[in-house]
Amino acid sequence: MKLHTINTGNFKLDGGAMFGVVPKSIWHKLNPADSNNLCTWAMRCLLIEHGNKLILIDTGIGNKQDAKFFGHYHLHGDASLQSSLHALGFDNSDITDVVLTHLHFDHCGGAVERIGENLQCTFKNATYWSNADHWQWATQPNAREKASFLKENILPLQANDQLQLVSIANKNLQNNKVAKVASGIIDELSFRIVNGHTDAMMLPQISYQGKEIVYMADLLPSVGHLPLPYVMAYDMFPLTTLTEKEAFLQEAVQNNYVLYFEHDPIYECCTLQQTEKGIRAAETMALTNLG
């Protein structure tokens, strides 16, 4: 098995929204804001190369929205989904599976492309993976979250018959642990199911060279979100996030998991340690440093 970081560019989001109730006097030291109170965040995906499988986790924001939409998010950086794949010698047609942690536009926008007036799956040979609970949540969105679930990012997956839904019989905390289910893709890949940010978000967990690597999606967007109260205002159920974070971090520090961050603008991965202030990063590293 080989793991590859796939950088898809950076965007900006309101710092207050990203850190919730934490005062700016504290969070701006972690991720300084510009004059508009916007902070830079990565959209970092992950590619798993294993046998005849080439599995992409999340797809970034894509490029099919109009200038007004992208104007809200100030896209910047040289990387893109396609350029990062090409740099590794891969083409869109090589991808066999696309795991979508959840269907917010900055995680699944690259899953669908616009060709003229038509929308089609970017990865024509791939199976796209979600789960029934989250699919229903995204396709019948509540008013607060509706702007994050764009139908042009989502519905073509089903219309093109490329969607596969993972079974998540029990998506809630089990024995003070975040629920874990088999992926159905490869044995080394499983999903942790969390419900605070959005209903039934999937956190891929990869068994790799004797280590357990967990792709954190929006449960922990960055190293700066490790303290328990640092919960995004974007989360639908912040108290659920708080419970899930605490349970997951306790498990992760006890089992020496490696955390892989989708949105941290600097750090790709970290290990954890218990401190007097709670669980914090022990060592930060690039994915390539794991071996």
C-alpha cells in the first residue's frame, strides 16, 4: 500500500465561524486572519494505492461554480485535484473508488464536472461511496445547512449509477468509542461515523505499516482544533461534536493513532500526547515521513 497527499488548493473562511465560541484574541494566534477576518485553510485529500485499487478520499471544491460563488471563498494556491493526480502519474480514469466523507461543497465539489451544459462524474470508472443516512440528510437538507449541499455536486453521482452506500447499522457512540464500520472497499480501510458536524460523516481509518491513520475531515479540521471547546460554528450539533471529539481523542492517544488533517494550512499529520491541559499534538509531520 502507498499513501499520497493530494493538495487541491486553499480557500478562506471566517475565523470566528471556524473556532466557534473561542475568542479571536486566542484563535488568531493559531491561524491569523486577514483584514476581513478570513483565515486560510487547506483542502487536502488523500489517495490510497493498493493492489488494483486507487482510492481517493474527498475531492476538494472543484471548479464548476461561477465567479460569484468562488468570490466568497478566495481560492488560492497553485495546486488542484487534477494537477496533484497528474504529478503522481495518474489520470482521472485511473481512480477506482471515491470516498466522500460528507457532501459539503468543499469536500465533494470535485466529484462532478461540467462539460458544456452537462454534469458528469469526474471519475468515470470509479464507485463513489457515501451512506444512506448522510445521503438522505444531504438531499433533503435543513434550511441552515442547505447552502453547503449543492445538488449539482450530489445528484449526478446517483444519476450516473456510480453511487454506493455503506451500511452503518449503528452510527452512534459504542462503549465510549466513535462507531466503526467496514468500508467494503479494502480490508485495511474502515470508517468512523460521527454526527456532530453533519449527520453520519465518515472518517476513513487506514491500517498502514503498523499504524492507524485517521482522516479527520471536519471533526478536527486542524491541529488548532484539538482542545475540546474549539468547535466550529458550522457544526449542526456542537455538543455532539464535543462528545465525539472527547471519545475519539481518548481512543487515539491510547492507541497512538496518526491524525491526517484535511484543512490545516500547515500540518498534514500529527500524533497525540496527554498533557495537563488535555490531549494535544505530540509531533507534527508530513505524510511522507510516516514511511
